[in-house]
Amino acid sequence: MSKNNVYFKKYIDEMIIKDIELIKSENDRFKFSYPYILLACSCIELFGGIEKGFVQPNGQGNSLERFTWFITEWMGRVNPLYNESGLAYLIYNSWRCGVVHQATLKKGFETSSYIYPRDKHLHYIKDSNRIFIHSLQFANDLIEAQKMYRKHINDSVMDITYIELLYSHLLCMIEEDGDKAKENFNLFTQILKSNNLVFNSSDNIATTRMSSSTTTTTSSKSSSQDTITCLPDMNIPSAVPSAAPEEDDLK
């Protein structure tokens, strides 16, 4: 298993993709829309950064570049409409930035996971002058695109220079932390300690069980099935040597 795949399995498959699948399983009941867009766009931006780096050589951000690259290069293989650079920009500006920063899609777009059929995804609604996004279909397209991109990485495993470049981008993202952030982290950690707001993860894993009438929270020992949403404290993949992909890696 390659070093990059260790990260992908834990932080893509067991978090982003798993969250999308959990939401899909309850879609008929709750009729989600924005969660699909937020999760898909976070994954798009991550893979774009792994390929292109997370900053330009001059230190400026490259969020637009890496985001639109993945849309046109990989999601375009799922649906040719994503190949259009204009659409890639609109997805970045109107879907990604709109939902994240203004809590709404920008003018000209409408989204739902249930009002119109999936085959109306990326269709023009002429009577309202809007482009329709079927948010669940968008998430499905992302899932298919990232499978193909990861297969491309696995198929390139003998290109050591390329694989190490991707891995270096990943490590830079994991280790990115300015002095101000470290200072504030240490300060707030001391506040928590002084107020005795401390616990051991191995002794306190919260498990929430939903029933039709009540919600209870219990503590149990940690197990290998628990998924913790955070960046690794250490370079988790570094202990795993690069190797030819196993069959399971291509899934």
C-alpha cells in the first residue's frame, strides 16, 4: 500500500465518503442539500492541493487553481459538462464559496436532492433562469471522480518522483501551522488544563444512540472502528513504504 493511500483510506474513505454515504442513507427522510456540496467541495479542494500543492511558489493561495483543476480534469471524466472551465469557475465561486462564506448559493443556481430527478442535474431551468444542481448527484460524481484519480495515482506508483511530489504536498498541508496558531493553541490548552477540562481518549469515547423518543449518550472503550476527525499528529503514512498497489487500494 502506498504512503498516500494510507491517508486516503483514513481521511477520505472513512470520513468524507463515509459521511456522504450516511447522509444518502437518510436522504428520503431529511432531504439534504448543502451537506453534499460542502463535503464534495472539501474533497475536491484537497485532491487538487495534493496534485498542485496548497500554495503558489510565491506563497499566495491557489485555491481556485487546484479546485478547478480537479473539476475539469477528473470530474470531467464522469460528466463532460465538468470539462467546461466556465462551469468549474462557477462551482468554485457560486457553490463552494457561496455556501461556505454566505450560507447560500449565489445568484443563478438552485439546488436540491429531491425536488427534481437526478437526470436534471446541470440543466437550465428556463422559467426561473437558473441552473439546477442535483446536490446528491454532484456528490456521486465526486465519488466516482476521486476513485479514478486514486487509481491513476496507484497506476503511477513506479513514478517515484511523481508519488513523492504528491506526498510532499500532503505533508506540507498536514504540517502547515503558523507561529500565531501554535501560540493560541498552547494558550487555550493551558486554559483547559487550569479548568480541569481534560480527559483521556482511551477512556471516553462518546457513543450517541438515537431512538424514536429519547437520545442517550454513553461512554465506552475505544475500538478500531472509531473514526476521529482530525489531522494526524504525526506523519502517519511515513511509516509505510511505497509499494505496488494492492487490489483493495483501487476501490
